[in-house]
Amino acid sequence: MIAEAWPPVPPRIPEAEVGFGEPQAVGGASTVYTVLGQRKSLLYKRYSEPHVAAELDRLVSKYSGMAPKAAAYARTHLAWPVAAVCDGDHVVGVLVVRAGQEFHVTLSASRTRVRDFNFLLYEKRAEKLGVERATDRQKVELLRGLVDVLSWLDERGLVHEDLAAHNVLWRLDPPSVFVLDCDSLRSLAESSKQPLYTTVDWTDPRVLTNDVDRPDGASTSYVLGLLAARTLVSPYWHPGDTLPADRFPAALTQMVARAHGPAEDRPSLPEWGRALDGALAQTTGTVVEPASVGDPDATKRADHVAFLVGLTVGVALAVFVLVRFV
């Protein structure tokens, strides 16, 4: 049985029929709006420049062709594209699944924003806003949940090209994640003509140096290494910095070292899953203070700036972005 779109929406829809409201987030490549009416469980992501229609159509088609169980999984964990939005013959945006309220945080009576991994990285600032701090065990559980989602995508031959802290949302009861920017999903079996937008501080150096055209499976492993170290040790951690034995699970130490080494030696997703399972047995279930690792003044971090911007204007904005036109 083929899954119907959720809520009912054709694979292509004129922008005039979307019925969108106020902007929720503004970035360099797009603006995200609420959607009104019966489609309020979706968001409208309007592009600053026209998108490659065929590539977006393929992602929309993948969703419409999913069995009900797979479609439900996608809606639970991924901001999956469900319809291309058109202005005449041009694709100007996309309707994507909206993360549930459990993945949002209330900043004031009138302001909410998504709870992304930056709230885990910069948790002392987040705590001042009333965001509950996660224990080291809960952080490992969230990383394990992310590996499950990435493995689900990998089984379908897909890689996320802008995997970064601001694109992963989390909740604690139960520990679960939701991945944003899923119009950045790419089939590993196909090339892409779409410009590459990626956050520099979370990007595989092989991409930055043009050793590979676009992020791949090895790039995913690289980012997982960053997420593990920055979540469990310090938001300012960088490859080559120490991993204090009293702060970092031994099961992950070599995984992080391999993730930031040669691409052919980087851990696979099943390896990451097994290592995180082992790390669960090595964590205490307590709130751990960040270690004094890395130099926050030496490196400008896009995720750090995005967090600060989010606190002041209520948007999640990646500032330092690599744009490559191919």
C-alpha cells in the first residue's frame, strides 16, 4: 500500500494555494514560513533562488512512494519534502514536515524556537532560558538516536549534505531527534546540479578542499565525530584537541579519532551504533560541566553565532556557509 501525502497535498502546488503565514526563520538560502489551515503540520521553505526541480521532485516522489510505516517514520524524525511549490514553471520552494511541539522551546510568552543541538552544546546559556540540561547518558542516547535516523536514510541510499548542530532537534522524554533541512538529502547513486550550501565548521575538510564534490558517507562519519566530542566534552572542541578520559566515554575515543582521519578508515554507521551502545554503559547519568578544551576566541563558529542570533531574534540561522555552484 502506498502512503498518501500527509496532510493531503499534491506533489506540486502553486505558491498562491499554499496559504502561508509569518516567517519563522530566515537564512541565506531560504526563508521558512508557517502554513495555515489544514496543512499547519507542514512548513513552507521558500528559496532565495530557484531550485533544481528534478532533484526536489525525486525526494517528493520518494515520500509519496513509501509504505505507511516508512512514511510515518519519516514524519516522526525528518523534515521531509512532501511537495514542491511552484510559481509558473519554476520551483520556488518546498513544503516540509514540521517538527512537533516537543522539539520546540518556549523563550517567552510570544516566542518559541526549535530546540536544536546548540542547546546541548551551549547548555549553560540554554539553562538560563529554562531549558533542562541533559545528562551525559541522555546525550549519548540522543547521539544513538541520530545514528538510527542516519542509518535509515543510508539504507535508502541517501546522505544529508548539511548535517550540523543547528539541523538536529532533540527531546528528552523519551530521548529522540528530528533532522531539519531534508531538501539537502542526496542520493549517493546520483550526481547533483544543485548549489551546495553547507555550514563550514561542520563540513568534511575533503569537501572544503575539493577532494570530493559533495558530502558523502565518510562526511557523515566526520560530523558524528564532531557532534560526539562537542556534545560530551566542549562546544569549542576541534579535531586534534584532547578528549579527557574523565569526561569522554572510552568506547568513543578511537571512533572520534578515526572519524577525523582518512576517509577510508572512518567508522561506518553500524560501527557508530555499536560504539554508542558501549558508551551508554560508561556514562553516569549525571549532568557534567563542559571541559576546558579548545579555544573559543580562536575560531569563529557558525553554530555559536546561530545560537546567539536565535536568542535575540528567534531564528535559527547558519552564518558561515560554503556555497558551491556546480
